[in-house]
Amino acid sequence: MEQNTIGKRLQNWLGTSKKEKFELLNPEEFKSLIRRERCKADRFNQYFSLATVEFDSLVHGVEVKQELLKSFLTHCREYDEFGWIDIRTIGIMLYSSTHDEAQIFINRIQLIKDLHLPHSIFTFPDNWIERNTHIEAQSFPHPTDEEKTPQQNTSEAETEQSASFAVNEEVLRLEATPLPLWKRSLDIASAATLLLVLTPLMALIAATIKLVSKGPIFYSQKRIGYNGREFDFYKFRTMKINNDCGQHKALTSNMVHKEVPMTKLYNDPRIILFGKLIRNTSLDELPQLFNVLKGDMSLVGPRPCLPYEAKLFKRWQKQRFYSIPGLTGLWQVSGKNRLTFNQMVRLDISYYQHLSIFQDLKIFIKTPLAIFDEFRQASRQKEAMA
């Protein structure tokens, strides 16, 4: 329809009407729309395309602009959304459109004589993510409504395609919002203060580890962090060196695929002397204060997972990667090992969706009590097993 809302907005912007005020979605509104649509597509196994068009170099006269307007009005649908990406780029949200369909839309607009529109197309989930293995993003088939089955939402094939990933950098520019200044400021101030205060305790833990076990004091491993990026994660080493992680992988797979509490391995033979005490009191996590200072982590956020754990995630569960990981989080103060994997992920997503300084402070204040409760449960479990 040539007189729809989108048409009026574009007509305004192109200078063909002076009666109405330009009302394209502003950058913040359009990014919010992208995040909302991506979350919905994650949840319901849907797809969409986002086309971005640069108008900065468009210096043609009114006649060409009017032809451009007519082309947009002819080929867009009533429910497609337009908004600013930045001061020179407009984004077009093409719902339920494949990459090829979005390209056809752009090609038809570019039929205007002597007009070239610099553009990009991002289709969810096809090229919304980049594989760390540098394999090109695959073009997933999009079944019709009649062909879709409930089993497709949790197929093993989809799980296998959920390899360790990082969000496409261009998509990140379009969708992600930077961390709030208050959060980064609070992280730096708090981490620096805690490191200063806890240095004697950390020195005592380091000396204990060195005395009772051969090997390094600190343990570093790859974890999946903010927007799916890998980073080096630090802990005090509480396990013997060169141990087998096969048992932990099996336990993780069981917790991800079944509605069972996320319990830890009991009587783990890999743990060194005094290791259980250090782990049950969460003192092994103190070196992550350096991760906070580096910007890899925050004081509060979802716990970062291992790469082989990320491979087991379904699409909707990967939403937890849109929040910077933390030392403590909503999951830790809401029951932790008494909760299932899906409950943990939902808490992580809820934290991301309701991010605020008051929520962070509330979680941080609750953390010592949660640690004490975990230590008490571990002691009771030890007595029961004796």
C-alpha cells in the first residue's frame, strides 16, 4: 500500500512531503526491535533478514528520490519495519524472509537508473553468527508451516550445529548495546578494592596449593564470554594436573538434556588436598577479579561456560551469551545446584533483560549468604555419605 505508515515516513525523509514530520525509528528503537525479533526467533525457531542500506552517498535529485520512494512502496510489505542504524544508514527488518528473498527486495529497488545502494544483508540464524572454526555459515533450510514438526526444535542436528561461536562483528554493531558506564565503573572500583583487601588471603591459598600439590598455582582455561567470544578464565588450581575431563563432560551432557539439578561430582578423585574446602567456599574464584579488571567478566552476570558445553546449547539458550559473564549472578543466589539447566538459562536471560544497578547490588549483597548456604549443604552431604 502506497499510503501506509512506512511510505509516509520514507516520503518525509526523501523530501517529497513537507506536511508530516519524519518518524523513522531512531537507532535505539531499531536496535531494540532487532533484539526483540532475534529473541523471538530464538525461542520459536523462526528466521528473518535484516537489510542495511547506506544513503550517505545518495546525492541524486528529487526525481530519483521519488522513484526510490515508489520502489520502496511497491516492494515492501505492510508489516516490514524501517529505522536508522546510524546517521547515514537505514535498516529494513524483513520478517520471515530468507537471504535470497531479501536480496531480491534490494535488487528490485536498485533497478532505478544510475542508482547503486551500498547494502548488507544479515539473515538469522544463517549468517548471524561466525564459526570459530572458520567454516562458512551454512544456509539452513526454512520449512513451510506444514513441514515444521515439534521435533525440529530440539533435533540432534541443530545441537551439532551449535558449535562454539562468536557473534558476527557487523551484527554486533547493529544489535548490541555497550555495557552501561555504571556497570564497568562499579566493576573496576570493586575488583580493585577486593584485590587489595584479599591479597593476604590469596597469598595463603597460593602457598597451600604449592605445598600440597605439584603444578602451577593458577589454572587457566578457555571459556565462552560476552557475545560468544572465548577468553582466558582464571582460577586457583584445586585439581591434579593432567586429569581426565571425560566424567565432567558426561555429567554436563546429562544436565543439559534432562531436567535434573545441576549437581557437582561428589568425591571427585581429581581434587587435591584442601581443594574441596577452597571450592565449597568459592575461594578458588578469586583470581577472576583479574578477569573483571581486564573487562572479560563482570562482578555480576551469568557464569561463563566451557566451549564443549556451548556446543550442547539450543538456539534460545544462547541468549545468555548476550550478557557479560560474572563471578556471581542471579542463578547463584536463586538456588544454584538445586536448579536445572533450563532454569539457570532462564534466570540468565531474565538478568540480561532486566539489567540495572539495583539488581546487581541486590545480587552482590546476597552472594555471601548463598556461599554460606552452599558450604552448609556440602557439609551435610559429607555427613550423610559418611
